[in-house]
Amino acid sequence: MNRSDDLLAGLDDIDWAALGHAYGSAEDVPGQLRTLCGLGEEARKSAFRSLFGNIFHQGTRYSASPYAVPFLTRIAVAGPVGARADALLLLTRLAIDWHDEYDLPLGIDTAAGGAAASPAGSFERRSRQRAGWRCPCTG
């Protein structure tokens, strides 16, 4: 078993053809997930765009969407480096929504969270700065 097999364990146990996405049958989703785990950067980008548009088209979730979540989670954690951020982005959109301006419970600011997740600097430090949080033990 190779790394891609581990990430996609159980993929073929799902009846994707019985599930739907924005453009009909979700039978193409397993191929998109496999390509997302592949080595070719251009193929990965194309698969991500297709998968994003299929299971999360304009903010709508489909019957195939929740079935893709476990695989996207594994890819986000241990997939090819080039696929991790894309998988995390799609997971975030599936969980939160399409538009950054939507308010979430407890005042979570998704725009600030997205900015804080950018490569420049520490996510934790920038999140604390945005929230005006200071550690009681260090100031």
C-alpha cells in the first residue's frame, strides 16, 4: 500500500454514482481525489478546481460533499504538500460558507482567520494580535 492508498482508504467503498454534485452524478469525484493526491502539479490544480466546483458550487453542498470530507481531511493533514492547502481551503468552505462576510457564532471573524492563515508569520501570534489578546502570564 502506498501513501495515496492510505489517504484514500475506503474511497471505492462509496457508491459515488448514487451521489450527486453540482453537475449530476458524483462518479467523477474519486478520480478527482486521486489526482489531488498525485505528483503532477497542473493535474492537481485542475482536479482541485473541478472538485471544488462539483461538491461546493457557489456555496451549495451536495449529497457527495460530506462523503469527500474524510478524504480531504487526510489530504490536508498528510497529503502531498501542494495539495494540503487546497484540501484545507475546501474543507473550510464546506464547514463555514462561501462568503467571508458571514458572521459566525461567538464572533469568529473568517476574513481575519483567512489572513492569519497566510504564510507570513505565526498564525497564533497574529490571531492574538487581531483579537487584542494577551497571555495573562506573559503580558
